[in-house]
Amino acid sequence: MPLKAHRIVAVLAITASCLPATASTNQYTGIVSANGPFRLDGALTGGGATLFSGSLLDTAESSARVRLKNNASIYVDPGSRVRLFGDRAQLERGSMSFANTGSFEIDAASMRVGLDGSGASGHVALTGRAIRIAMATGSAAVKSSRGVVVGHVLPGSALAFTALPENRGLFTAVTGRIDRSQQLPQLVDETSQVKFVLQGAGLDGFSGQRVRVSGNIAESGSENAPATLAVTQIAMATPRGQVPETSTAAVAASLNIVIEEGDQAVNNIKERVAREVIVKVEDENHKPVSGAAVALLLPRSGASGEFLGGGETFNAVTDDAGRVTAKFVPNSTPGRVTIQVQAQAGSRKASRTFTQENVIAAVAAGAAAAGA
């Protein structure tokens, strides 16, 4: 199934019933490590530490790697705060990536992101009251604090939400085809895959048509029942595959992969320091492409290494700047390391390779002296 990169914006309400942050207990949860200092439950530390249920992790200038006892990996970005439990994480500030999760939940901005599948990987970012969820592999169900499903994030797609404190209702805009086969008109949003029952005047004239609808979501229904959308505005949507010539959302025909960091790097295999790779995905006009699925592959044998979190493959989704950051540790085999990069956004694909060099300490020092 081809990956599709989407982005929608919904306006949600922050309620007073945000999930509480529990204090740390003696239940072992996992371990955390970082190349720089971080705070754990308020105490400044560095290197590595043990996590217990409810531990509060604050990162500064360095990212932190968390390995939970169920082998799930979490990468907490610099300047972030997250409270960690065995089966969920509560993101309070900043952003985090995750990989190899099983049944796991991420709470942020009064919303609950439920990850489905043992191979789920992606990224969650929280900026003020705005939350963005992107999935590289696996899928996620996004629910409000009352348990109402407000979105499904599919592999290679992204959803964005903004919460407003002054309004307890939910407001959103959706696109889909109106179905009148039931007693009440229904619509399945093409991006979030959420079904809505529509209420409002003037809907009969749009029966069977692809429309753009905005309105307020009623949260009184059960969790498994379709949400009710009180329509405030409805209009015909642009047919799929067609973008108006005047639209600034015109999609370029191809992708371009730029290696911003890590190309031609020299790895000292004695020190086994984690190397950072930054990949940027652009369109044909050199504008960043957000929500693109990116895969980095290391050689399975010979001069190679493994990404933080384990394995020779790293999957992620580009952020708003079109970037993906990965770190890997070289193995003990000297030689040239060829790294493959694959990117996909909808039907657009791109691939390229770049190289690094695994060397022993003496060779690395000689190369550095020659460069000087």
C-alpha cells in the first residue's frame, strides 16, 4: 500500500480532566541514557540512569534515549519534558520519537494517541497547545480526553491539532463524500478516516458529492459510534488529483533528498561514538516536504553499524522543515559504509546513497591532521 502524507488541523478544547501525572514508584520501567546532562525527577544527572514508573525526564541541549522494559525505544528531543510509564508516556513539552512499540499510549494536550502494532514508529511534537502526530510505520488512533476518536494516523501520514481553552466543544474541518444510504447523512474524512454523522440544513443538495465540511463535534456519543458533526459551513471540494492553478498547495512532481549532515563522515571505531545523520526532503522547487516517510538502511554485513534503538534500519517522518535526524553507532569493521535513503510522500518517491568511513583510531587521527 503506498504511503500517503497528509496534514489536517482540528481545533480541540483543553479540559480540566487532563490525565494526572503520578509520582514515581519503585516499579522498574526502563533505562535512559544521553550524551549530555539531563534531569530525572528534578535531579541533574548524566550518562545513564534507571527509570521507574512515573519518572519525569527533562532534556537540555542533548537528546535522550529511553529503552523501556518491553524493548520499546523512545528518543526525547532536546528541550523536552516527558513522564514515562511502562505502557504510556505523557509528553508535557517538546517532542519525541518512538520505535518498536507494542500496545502503547502517548498523552499530550488533553489528547490520547494510541499506537497499534509492535512495529509502530513515528514522532509526536507539542508546541504550546498544538500537537502534531506523524507515523512512519504502524498506525495510531487519536482520542479526545473524553474518549471520542478524532483521527486515525496511517503509515506515512501526519495529523495536526490545536487546542483552545475557552471552548469545551470540538471544531474541525473534514473532506469526504456524503452518503445518504443511512437514515442520517454520513461522511468519512479522507485524511483521518473518522466517520461523522452530519446535522444541519442544506445537506440534501450535496448528496453523493465530495465536499469540504466544517463544524462542531458533539462528544455525547459512545466511543465506537460515529461522531456527530453540527455543520456550520459546507462547500464542494476540489476533485481528487486536481489542484487549482492559483493554489499555493500545488504538489510538485518529484522529491529531492539532501544529506545535510553525515555525508563523507569519518567514524572512529575505537571510540564508537554515535554519528548524527540529518536528511532533508524537498520538492522540485527545493521547498521542504513535511510528513514524508523516510527510511535509512545500513549494510547488513562488513563495515556498518546500528541505529540507536537497534538494527540496521531507521524509519521516521519528516518534520515541518522536511528533516529527519538519525544517530547510529559504527561497528568494529573498518571500511566504507554505504547508507541508503528512501523517501516517499504520496505517490512521489526518491532514493539516494551516501557514504561514511569506519577507521581505526590511528587512521582517524592521521586523516584529521591531513585535513588541518
